[in-house]
Amino acid sequence: MNAMHIDAVDLNLLRLFDAVYRARSVSKAAESLGLTQPAASHGLGRLRLLLKDALFIRAPGGVAPTPRAERLARAVQSALATLEDALGEPDRFEPGESRKTFRIHMSDIGEGRFLPALMARLGELAPGVRLETLPLLPQEIAPALDSGRIDFAFGFLPKVRDTQRVTLLKDRYIVLLRKGHPFAKARRTGQAMLETLRKLEYVAVRTHAETIRILHLLNLEDRVRLTTEHFMVLPAIVRATDLAVVMPRNIARGFAEEGGYAIVEPAFPLRDFTVSLHWSKRFEADPANRWLREVIKDLFKEA
């Protein structure tokens, strides 16, 4: 005998079956579901035909389940309970109780800029929540957000398309030099400063394409003495040498406050940029995603 396919069963028939099984009465089941007794009897008749079993027979005070109904009842009750739990999942996130791990795309310079303050705030609001940074190539970011491989992406990401985003801050590329560098002492502005940039030698960062592009547009590639993979080694190099580095002003100011550095702001092409927080529209309404978005915006979004 061929088994019945799930597509043939209306979910409402299973709810009716469960109500009759629990109440041992078609009329009481109909009342609990807001149905008329004829409608309940008709539905039960449909289910009997589908399952080729009487399911319930008359008994004193109501009806009694057949052996097939007894076996089916446990599976139906479990399935309905699972569905109700899923549909009734609260639309909220409890940060103080959560042990969730959020995965975030950040460059090394982004980690230095955002993680200290973010981890301090999470320590106050959600001590069990964990962060994991996962640097990706630009073409990988949007698919990773959509798939849930990462939850957020921080940074200046002009090649990332089709994501939800909010601007956190506006920034500008500058030149960082050691304190006392002869170039930093000279009073030049505008085109004169751009022309004298050829007197400097530079450190370039392979993973930060925009800074390399600026050097290319200024025809300064032949002035690059050192190419590294990461930004965070640069302060020590700049402080110990006459090498210069093109980097975001927001980060450079943090180094300058520690002493030993000077900042010069030539009128670079493409020097102004925005740092944004990206996420997937798929997770727009997810309570955990929404909660961390608000924490991040509260911490970093410029007025």
C-alpha cells in the first residue's frame, strides 16, 4: 500500500485531530478551535479518507482513538509543539544572557580603531557575547553577509554592493611622519605640497588598496621603499625612520596623541572617504543583529 505524502495533509486537519484526541469529543474539539460541529465532522472525515482509518470511534461520553490514532497522536503533538515554539520565538535578544558569537569583517587597522571601545561596551552590556574578526576579500563580503558566514563588515568598502549600510564616520587620507621630520616643518600648501611629496620615501600597505591607488595617481610608486601586509606595524617604522605612510587621519591622530609623530594633509586625489557598517537585508529584522547594530551606531556614528 502506498504511503500518504505530507503534501496531501492540511495543517488544520492535524490541529483538528490533536484537539479531538485531547478532548475525546468532536463537539468539544470544534468549540476549542472555533469551528461548528459540522465543519469539524467534515474535516475529520477528510482526514479519515486520507489515512484510510476511522481514527476515532464512538465511546461513552464521546469518542476513543483507534490504534492508528494512538500512534499518530505522539508525532502530531510533537510536530505541532515544535512549530508553535518556532512561530512563538520571542522577537527580542537578551544580551545579558546571550553566549552568541558575532563574526565581523575588519582590516587590521579597523580592529585597532573599533575593537577596544566595542569590547569595553560589550563587557558592560553582554559579558557572554563573543566577537570573531574574519578579514575577507572585497568580492567575498556581500555573499558572506547574505549566507550568515559573517554578521557585519566594517570599513571603507566601495566595491561592496547590495548590502544594508550606515555611515559611521567620515575620514581623510593623510601623511604620517616622525616628529621633527624636515618635511613636516616646511610651510607648503596646495599644489606646492603635492609636488614636494616626491622628496619623501614611503611605506605601502598591500591590503589597503586605496592608499596604493593614491600613490599611483601621484606617480609616487617608485618612491615606495617598503611594502607590508598590515598597517599596525607602521607607527614603529615611521617613528624610527624618515619613511612616510599614507593612512586614515582618524587612526593617525591616535598615534600622534601618544607623541613622536607629525601629520601632514596634502590635497590628495580621492582623499575623503566614509567608513560604514554593512549587513545583509536577510538579517535586517534579526533581534541579535539589530541589537549589535544599535550598539555599534551608538558607539561610533558621528553626529
